[in-house]
Amino acid sequence: MSAKKPPHRNFSFRFAEHADIPLIGEMAQKTWRKCYAEIISPGQMTYMLERMYGAPVIAEEIEDGVIWELALKDNMPVGFYSCTFDQGLQNLKLNKLYVLPEAQGQGCGKTMLARVRNLGAGLGARKIWLQVNKKNVAAIRTYERAGYHIEREDVFDIGSGFVMDDYIMAMAIPEWSAVSSKDAAPVGT
């Protein structure tokens, strides 16, 4: 009987480029339509997708240095994440992390979370934080298994009569956190 490869060995990553913006938008549509169908209204979903994944928004974020990376399995995109490093606060904010519905349950989300942690450590972050909808139980469990904890809850007015009712979750990164060169190298790994 052959040994099974750990899930993270099946994935590679690369920085998103401007040419990937339509792909990211399509992936967001697919994941959001499944993930949030029972959590937020169709109107709020459309509003948020346009506000967060419109081509001009992503293009501006890439230009402003927001890190966008695609997760690939067999050279096919299966997920993405974006994060922003605040050097002054030594915090890394995980803005977005999504896995296509057909790729869920294969270790991609876990692998991306480990990658974000290693990226944060490599950048000198002392903490990684994120916002998650309070009703997104599956995501909350995933984050907790990865070492995040709920710091607080908050309601954010996002305009047009909509709010985000979220938990703020965080994970401390110990100062001694070791990062291998392979884990810290974001392109083509």
C-alpha cells in the first residue's frame, strides 16, 4: 500500500496578475453563490460582489500592493486569497479566502491558511486577522482549526442599507516562527 501524499503537496500558487481579474470575479461568483445563499439576501450578495470583486476594484488593489494569490491544482485555478500587510501595526489582514465548491474538502483552504500564516511570518507580522460572517459556521470552524480565535464581533455598515455582521478572528504569530524558503516563496511553488 502506497503512502498518501499530504493535501498541501497537490497545490501550487502564483501571484494574480491583471489578466486574472476576470477569473477571480468568476471564482468569487461561484463560491459566493454557494457559500452565502442561506446567509445573506440575493440583493446584498450582488451588491457585495460588485463592490469587492469588480474589475476596477481588484485592479486598484493589485496596484496598491494588496497581495492576491491563486491556488492551483494540476495547473487549474481552484481558489484564491488576498491579504494586506500593515507594517506599522505588524498585522496581516486576510481580506478574502475562497475555494471553488468543486475543490472544497481537498485541503486547499487549509493549505492556503498555512501559506498565509507563513507569508505573515515572513513579512514580520505579529498577528493575522480576518472578518467572517457570524452565520458562516463552516468557515469559522476552519479558521478555528487553523489556530484563529474570535477576538470580538462587530456590525459594519457597507452602504445601500446593507450591513456585515461579523466576527473578527485573529491568530498570533510567535516571534520565533520559522519559515522555510519554500513556504515563503509565493510564486510557482
